[in-house]
Amino acid sequence: MEIATKHRVGKLPGVENVLATFADALAADGFIALPLSNEHALLAGAIPGEHRDPFDRMLAAQAIIEELTIVSSDAAFDALGARRLW
């Protein structure tokens, strides 16, 4: 969602091939897509704090609910309560 949105608004030019083959690339590397659920959305909106990026909030909520670790150098995830590696 974030890649497609940033491409649409002109912040990620040249990623058309990534978007067109995204599902195949995930499968080829052994990843599975994690659907966005109502539970994820409700937690994303309820996480306290000043961080306003809705994409970060959704990723943090998914990580918390699914007991996953976010691989990111962005320390903002720490304040959102998500477990982070990097």
C-alpha cells in the first residue's frame, strides 16, 4: 500500500515493474501477504503517541497483533510499541 501510494503521488517514480510483479516476487522469495484486518485497523488508530504516519501505525499494529518483528532502522516503531530489529 505504501509503495503504491508513494508511486501515485510521485515520490517513487520508476517502480512500475515492482508494482506489476509484487505478488510474484513475494511468492518467489517465500513470503506470504499479511491481510489488513479490522483488528489491525482499530489498533493502528488507537495506539497512543504523536506519530502520525498511518502506514507506520498500521505496520506497528500488525506486528503487535501477529507477534512479529519489524525489520527497519526507523526508531519511530519503538514509540509505537512494535518489536523492531535493525
